[in-house]
Amino acid sequence: MKHRLRRIGAVVLLAAGSVLLAIVTADAITFGQPDGNGHPNTGGLVYPQVFSDGTWLYCSGTLISPTVFLTAAHCDIGASRVTVTFDSAYQDGDKTFVGTWYADPLYGHDESDPHDIAVVVFDKPIKGITPAKLPGAGSLSNLSNNQQFTSVGYGAFEVTNQPGGHRYLYNDVRAVATGTLNSVSPSWLRISMNPATGNGGTCYGDSGGPNFLGNSNTIAATTITGDAVCRSVNTAYRLDTSSARTFLRQFVVLP
């Protein structure tokens, strides 16, 4: 499984992405647009090491209570204390918030249900941002085949095909795109991000970020994985399942 974590490394193409020192301007996510203030409860995890171009974002997530930030377990970089920004266009030195990392202890133990879910519990409540809502138990099992989703995150905005392979371009800008439901399984929503059908979607760095139900403030699922070049399917972890809810109820009141 290729997780949509923005990998740590030099300016080379890695197994699941790349880090580019050059910052370029373009629409972000993939086949989407800059989010601006559209989804202020979507934030990014800030990698703690300072590189030549400063710090940068490696995963995405969402505020689901004043003190709890939802993301993906595979975004674990081995630190118990992590840093989050809610700036729509992050630059090194911008305001950040610090909290404690908690991942589902069952992550990676069950192929059919990956338990790829984690939270950051902040030291102090985040003020001025309305948290996103979680779905009700089992509420996503019978979605219509034309259900739309709004994907938000700080991941790669473009994938280029150059000599030597694909390169993934980042600018740490929060972006948004719309995709259409492909299929529902017990753990996953598979959302089309095929530009040929008018859809956009996620890429590396969008891991843990929200896929809102239509234009609502309800997160249906969190981005986990997809095809290698970010043009086909966004595979997102359902938040209405008993396993996701078992983990989340330790930190928030569930609907």
C-alpha cells in the first residue's frame, strides 16, 4: 500500500514521493485550487527538522474538537510531541500549535481494517476555528453512486513526468478538490479523482486530510492512499465504522 505521507529525504524521487527545494506557484491538491479560508479547520503537520528552505508540511488533518486534531496513523514520524499549523499557505515561522500524538494501537495488524487513524491532542484549546463534524455510525454504507466529496490538504499539487521518472511538486498551500464516489467497502471509500471526468483529488502529503461529505462540514473519511501518480482513485478510511469510532470515542464525543 502506498501511503500518502510526504516522505522525508533529499531532492530525489523516493518510493512514495519527493521533496523539492524549488517552490513553484500553481493550483494545489491535484486538479483543484487553493482553499484560502474555505476550510480553516484543515491543518498540516509540520516536520520538526529545519532544512535549507525551512520547515515544511508532511501530512494533513482536521480539527474535530477544540483540542483534538484527526490525522492518519502512518503519519507517525516517531515523535510523541508534534506540531500543527492551520495557515492556508504555510511558511517557516508561521504560528503553530503543539500537542501529543496518539495512534490506534491496532494500526497495521489487520489487512482488511488497517486502523490507520491517529489524533493530536493539543495542550490548549484552539480558538477561533470551528471544528469539523464526524459522521454517525454506519451512515456511509448506502451512499449514492453520484455522491460528491470535498478533499482538502497540503499535498503535492502536480505530478510531472520527466526523464528519470515522476516528480511531485509541493508548495505547502492548503488546497481543495471535488471527487465522485467510485465504491464503498467495509473500511474504505474509493473516490474518483480522474480529471477526464471532471474530478480532482489527493496526492502525497494529503494523508490524514479530510474528505468532506459534499459541501458539508462532516468528514466522511480521511485520505490514506491511492494510485502512484495521483490521477485515478483517492482511497479514504471511513470514519463511521465501529473500529474508527472505538478509537475516536477516547478523545471526542461521537454523534
